[in-house]
Amino acid sequence: MLKYFYLIAVFAAMLALTGCGTEEVSACELPTVRVAALRGPTALGMLDLMDRSEREETENAYTFELVGAPVEIPPMLARGEVDIAAVPGNLAAVLYNQMDGAVQALAVVTLGVLHIVDATGEVNSVADLAGRTIFATGEGATPEFALNYVLKQNGLIPNVDVFIQFRAEPPEIAALFELGQAEVALLPEPFASSVVARFDHLRVTLDWTTEWERVQADYGLVMSVVIARREFIENYPRAVEIFMQEYAASIAFMSTNTAEGAQLAVDAGLVPNVDIGMTALPRTNMVFLTGDVMRRNLMGFYRVLYNETPASVGGQLPDDNFFFIP
């Protein structure tokens, strides 16, 4: 699998940033690194880092804030309240364009995690979605654009042939399933596994990453990107280097230690129990793509989105200054 190749590669070619000379005192200081991430798959790869930080086993000192919706993170970055954020893949480009290049992409950390959850027993292909209402989260973010793209490539026009209703967070969709008011949903892991475990009549039918790859074989479905404020990168290069090493190690741990990772997900309130966590983690597609590999994957993904909906990446493709490549 590609994700395991990338996890191995990151340790073989770990970043080497500018060292600290005697006149570079500010660059050598290690401030408390303030990190924000979305609850769900975007935050899963960070859980081991969060745990080790709490136990004071990291070289950097950290604070972490998990938020429920993508719209909560841009103001935090703009006000300088956080230094680093794990955000939806398309939002990283939007923020770069809207904030005049004030953020840079450090790494791609999650690929496709979306799944169709079905209560009817009749959805076995994208074509079977015709005429149905799909409930989804991620309006204005990668899930919306990935959903629309795959539907269109299969000849289904969103909100003409297929109807889409967005909700702010997955628990709202779970409530609709419970009330019998939803039949089909597009949900990310770990929420897809969690909702299926709650209701006997639900099943995960379509892996949206597989459906994406059927119609777009060249570039993967990028779900999450870690970005940082450019000012923070310039002022504290050593802290950024350490963060990337510690984050890469966290993703590797969460990818290869399923039981322990599942318990961390339970402790963080991302899944209700270890069994569901152990089902969800292997489906989360955690990676750590940096440097030229990150740039190639992101630019290919952004071109797909831009050709469909320019606003999805902020109206224009990001230039090379968007990518943090030491």
C-alpha cells in the first residue's frame, strides 16, 4: 500500500532544517507550539503526539485544540492564536490565497477516509445513488468537492440527479439515522464505523477513495494537510523541525499500533469504544507526505478541484511558495 511506503520513506529522509548559530538565538528557542485540528480523521494521527506531550515526553511543549468544524480554524490562524493547524486539504489552499501567503503547507497527513453508509441495502454502486438524498458533513471543504466530483464523473448531477444535505457534524447525521430520517450518508472515519456499529440496519457500502480512483487515477484524494503560519516557521525553524519529526512518529504509531491507537481515540472522545476504533483506524489512510512528494500530490489534487470549482481552492492554484520544502 502507498501509505506504508510513505510512512517508511519519511524516516529515511527526515527533514534537515537550518541549524542554530550563536547569533540566531530566537530561532533556537523552543516556544510552546499551539496546534489546532479537526475532530475526526484529521486529528487521529495526532493522538499519540498529544498523549506523549501530556506525559511530557516530547521535545517541544504543545497545546492542542480539537474543533468541530473547519470554519473555526481560519480565525484562529488569522489572529495568531495557533501556530500549526491540521485542516481539510482544499482549505489549506484557500487560506494561502485568502491570507496573502501567510501560511505554508508542511505535510499531507490523511488521504481518502470517506465512505457511503446505507440503510436501504440497495446502494452497491455510485449509480445506485441516483434519486437519493445523501447526508454529508464538510460543506465547503474536501468532502463536498470529492462527493460532487465523483458523482459528476459518473453522470450524476448534484442536486439534480442526487440530492445532498449537509450537517455541521457527524453526530447530527447519526441522529437522523436513529429517527429514520436518513437512508444514505457520506461519512468519514471514524464516524462511519461508529454509526454502523450503533444500528443493525446500516452498512458501509462504498469506499469513496476507491470511487475517486476509478475516475481519477493520477492523483489521490487528499483529505487533510498540516499548515503553519509563515511567521512561526521563520521565527522558530527548530520547533517546526521537531514538530514534524514528532508528528511523523505519531502517525507511524497510530498506523501500526491499532489497539493502543484505538484506546487513545476513545480517550479523546473520537470513538465510543476500542472495538470501533480498531475497525476505523485501518480505514483512516494516515500518511506523512512532505517535500516534493507533497507538492506533486497536492498540486495534482488541486488542479482536479480547480478545474471543477475554482472557488474550492480559493480562486487560483497556489504557487510554489505555498509549500514548505527546507
